[in-house]
Amino acid sequence: MKIWHIFDLDGTLVDSMPYFRRGILQVLDDDGIPYGPDMADILTPLGYTKSAQLYQTMGVAGTVEEIVGRIQTNLHHQYAHNITLKSGVNDYLRKLKAEGCGLCVLTASPHLVTDVCLQHNGVYDLFDHVWSVEDYGMSKGETIIYDTVTERLGCDKADIRFYDDNLSACTTAVKAGWYTIAVNDGQNEELTQQLKAAAHDYVADFADWV
């Protein structure tokens, strides 16, 4: 049976989290709406639509589509031109591909930024499937998305390896029955230890896995 390796994008495959945090939080900053220090971590697994819905409850004016448009405008140029792969990622993906593994992306970012980012980094064609949570209308904080992806791939959960840097996503994927590998993205020591405890394995640097 083919082994499927499913990767988050932001903070896992690419060094995008500083750009993501600034871009998505810029909406709140522009509107003068206060938020806590963990807001970016809360938003990371949600996707743009559910983030926009949360923003509405916080007082951001406009439709969900309008708020999503603001986020996308803030971020598109960075993903298309400036955001790069993390250390060892290119070689690791090509190693897995050469071994006959299936490769997928499952990200909270929409195709508008995900696809151009993978394309300008030269790895888009390595993936069998590139999925945004927007394709499913779910977030990575819900176990149902992992069940749905498993069904779509037509495989057993035991045939999946999932990589993510977000604690909520890792915890939920484990709960859903996926073999989960937490990824270092410069988290503080406390969060790093939580990720290691939540997941089955941990990537400090993909260069070490090649």
C-alpha cells in the first residue's frame, strides 16, 4: 500500500509564519481591534474563511468575502515572490517521491497563495494533491477533515504521515488517528515540548531526514 505524506504549508514546508502573522493580523491592526498574544496561533489552523468569521465577532466590518479579500491582498505578493522553502525540504520531498510515496499539501492557506508559493519554489508538481481547508469547509482543528481526507485518498489511516508545526493541528490529527510528525518552526521551549509530547515524532530540521 502506498504511504501518503501530507504536509502543512506555513511553518512546515516554507518559512512563511512571520509573513502570515503580519498579514492576517494586519486586518485587526488596521481596524484598531485589540487581540491577545496567542491570536496568530488561534488563526493558523482555521483558514481564511473561518478567520474572517471570527474577525466579524471581534468587530471587523464587512462580509466574510470582503475580509478574506483583505487578508489575501496583504499576503499574495509575499507568497508569490519572497517566501522560501525551509532547510532540507526540497531534498526530502524529492527523496520521498523517488521512493514512490504519495505527497499532499493540507494547509489553512487558500490556493491563491499556496499554489503560487509552491510553484515559485519549484515543488508544486511533486504533489499528487494540493488542498486548502477551504476545499473542505473545515479547519484542521476538527477531526472530521482528517477522516474526509483519508476517505478521499482511499487508504487506511495507518498509511498516512502528517507534518505540521501547529499544536492544535497536531493534537487533532493524532486524535483522528493519523501518524503525526511535529515540525520545528522556532517555537519557544514550552511549545516545543508540547508539540513533542502531542505528536508521534518531531522534525528539528528536514535536512536531518534526507
